[in-house]
Amino acid sequence: MGSHRSFTLLLIFFQALIVGFTNITAKQAALEMDPFVVSFFRYMIGIVALGSIVLLRGSRIRVDWSDLKTLFFLMFFGMFCNQILFAQALRFTVPSHPPLIYALTPIVIIFIDMLRKQRSASKQVLFASLLSIIGVGIVLGKNILIFNSAILLGDGLVFLAMICWSLYTAFSKPLVHKYGSLELAFILICMAALLYAPWGVYRFIQADLQIVTWKGWGSIVFLGIFSSGFSYLNYFAILKRINPTQTGLIISTHPPATIVLSVLFGFEVLEWNLLAGTLLIILALWIAQRKPLQNIKLPGN
């Protein structure tokens, strides 16, 4: 039991590092390249990365056609809309904001579960979610007060991406167990790439890639291999070990990693509201990881 928990925590730590660097490299790529082209490269490199692992493991991928609607749903929201909205958002916002907004994922999942009437939500999860909202509000409130339109636009796009990711997280677990984390990730990224290919190829042809520096190309490689490849694989591995609501709250580990990296790479300055909001989100994570105290019965239960 202890080794299982330790391995889960190791996966969560690795995921936090990937997400932290994803926000940094996505910002760098967005500064040098058309975000639509960034998404195109992410799909192509991600397919190669995951496909190589599939071949090395000798995995056989067989799609149950009765799952096609669910697969398309997960692909459209998790692999398609989420990635494209995220890439566009980093043109406008700063790297530390996306993980803070994604920390609201558990709240959306709770509402999804309430609508589906499939589970109860504990008081401590609801309280932790409320703390997450307050933490995000403290960080983003400054840009609302001074009406920084560019950052607010970017944050709005990240919020839409977070809604897509929440839907993806809430509905993906049954197919993770059915197909396996690697196989499902490969199926979904291939579907997303096929859907995106016509527009992606068009934007790729139009793009001026001669101005891209080694930092931009390095960012693209990282986004393709780790963010579009190993990140989904690792996320699925975590999802197999804990329920979707807990997984959403574990996303709260991502802001501290991103903030440290963003400051170190010079994308932003460490300010009091960023620290205060992050500390509240860390507190929310700690509360969420404690043993449940009491459940709230949902309507219709």
C-alpha cells in the first residue's frame, strides 16, 4: 500500500514538472511561431513519441466501434479543443496563469458528477475547491482591476480549455481501464491529428519558420514529446490510481512548479498576490488529500 502511494506521488511530481515546463515552452513557442503551427507540430511529434512506445511494447490496439462516440467526445474536448485553446492563450497571458486556472478543474468535475448523479462530493473537497477559487481570484484579480485586456483574453481562453479538460477527465476513466493508458492516449491523439490536419497543414505552409530560434524549436520538441506524449500517458497512469475529482485537485501542484520556472526564465516577477494565491491552492491540495470526513448527498441520491 505504501509503495503504491509513493509511486502515485512520484507520478504526480513528474506531471507537475512536465506541466511547469509545458507552460514555459508554450510561451516561448507562441512568441516565435503561429500558435496553430505549434499545435500542428505537437500532434505530429506526439504521435511519433507515443507510436514509438506502442511499437516497443508490442501493444495491439483494437478499437471497439461501440466506443466510437465516447472516443470522439474525449478526443474533441481533451486532445483537440484543449490543446488549441491552450496554444492560443499563451500568446496573451503569462505562464503562471494557466496552471492556476486549471486548478479549478475539480470544481467543474464536481458539478459534472452532480449533474450525472453518479457520486457524492465530500465537504472537504468542496471546501478545498473553494480555496482554489479564492487562490486563483487573488492572482488574476490584479489584471481585472487594471483591465489588462491581453492577459484577460488569454486567461479566458485558458478557462475554456480548462472546461474541456474537465470534461475529458470526468469521462475518460472507464476507457482508460478498458484500453490502457498508452493505447487510449495514442488512439485519441491520432484522431485529433486527423481532424486538425487540413487546417494545420494550411497554417504550416503559410508560416515563416526561418525566424524561429533554437529556443523555439527546442520548445516545439518538448511540447511534442512530453506535453502531447508522455504528459497524457502519465496523466492516465495517475487517473487509474485515484478518482477524477482527486486528480483534478492534484492539478493544484502545477502552479508552484510553473511559477518557479517562469521566474527563473524571466517571464514574470514574483509578486505577493502570486505567492498568496499559490499558497491557498497548496493548502487546498493538502485538505483534499486528507481522508474524507463526511459526504454530502447529491440531489436524487
